[in-house]
Amino acid sequence: MFFHNPLLIALTFIGANIPDFDHKFKKDNVYKLIIFGLIIFISLYILKLPYYIGLIIVFLGVTFYFSEHRSFTHSIFGVLTLTSAVSLILIWGYELIIGITVLNNHYIILAILIAILSFLFLNRKLLMVFLPVFFVSLFLINDLDINYIQIVLALFLGVFSHIVLDSFTPAGIKIFAPLSSKKVYKNFALLSIFALIVIAIFCNVPLLFELFEQYALSN
């Protein structure tokens, strides 16, 4: 409802899969995330390059390790934390590549970084579907610019959509964890979906007017 750019749609899809890294059956992936972050940190530190990316990846892994399932990472505070961390990883990674290489195709650089994110946060079955569709979409549409605000918004919508759907389940979610154990259920989900639809329509008003104008002129 918000985006037509394949990069942003891909980020939303990846974001929707991030919160469940707090699940026990994904602990091995959390260890790999922490190790990957440490490798990035040490490598960049030795090369005297900005090493904050590695620290953020480690922070992300540690957050998942100490979070109970459907607790912090499935709360409003968790959504903001996960969105901020992954956004910084992507944006700082992009800035680093731009700064140390001669690559000038910003679209392709972001596409490569998003593909790397998919390997970190998507399981193998999803990757087998995601990667072909993602790269085909890039081939079909490769001239759309995106900005940092859109990157953050795409990730936020993805992560937030996860907790909205989980609130439809009988277990609900602890919306204000860890400050409160209060749970919300389908009423929260329905209200959130309604709010997202209204905001999406508002954001697309210029496009709707343009389509209406084209329709009116054609008739």
C-alpha cells in the first residue's frame, strides 16, 4: 500500500521476518549473527574503517539472545529498536561502500546489501522464493530512487506488521514489554490495520489525483 519500489518492498518483507529471531529454534542463527558482527567489527577496526556496523550487528544478536519469545521484540519498544538497528546496518553499510569503492550505481549497492540482509534474516525456504523474485524485479524496475527515510519506514512497516498479525493469535502480544506484561489481541490488530490503510491512502493522494486526472482526460 505504501511502496512500488522493489527495494522497499523487499525490505518490508525482510522486516516482517525479523522479530521471530527471539524463538528458541532460531538460536543457532542468533549465534551466527553475533559471530558475523564480531568478524565485521574486527575487520573494519583493523582496516581503520568505521566499525560501528559490526557493533550494531552484535547488539542485534545479543538482543535476540536475551529476549523471550513474543516479549520485547514483539512490543512497540522492540519494533523501534529492531527498526533502528537494521536501518543503521543498511545505511552505514551503504555509506561505507560508497566511501571506499568506485561503485557509483547506488541502486545496485542497496540491492546487494538487501540481498545480504535476506541471508541473515530469512530461512532457506523463503530465500529460494525471495531471491529470484527480488532480482527479476530489479531487472524490470531499476531506475527508482529511494531515500533513508523510506528505508526506515519500509523496515518499520515490516517489523510492525509482524506484531500486528501475531496479535490476532489467542496468545496475543505484550505490547509494552518489558515495562508491562499487558497483552493486546485482535482489537489492536484491527485498529492497526485500519490506521495503516488510512495513512497509506493519505500518502497516495497525489497518485490517486493523477490517476483520476488521466482517467478524466481520456474520457
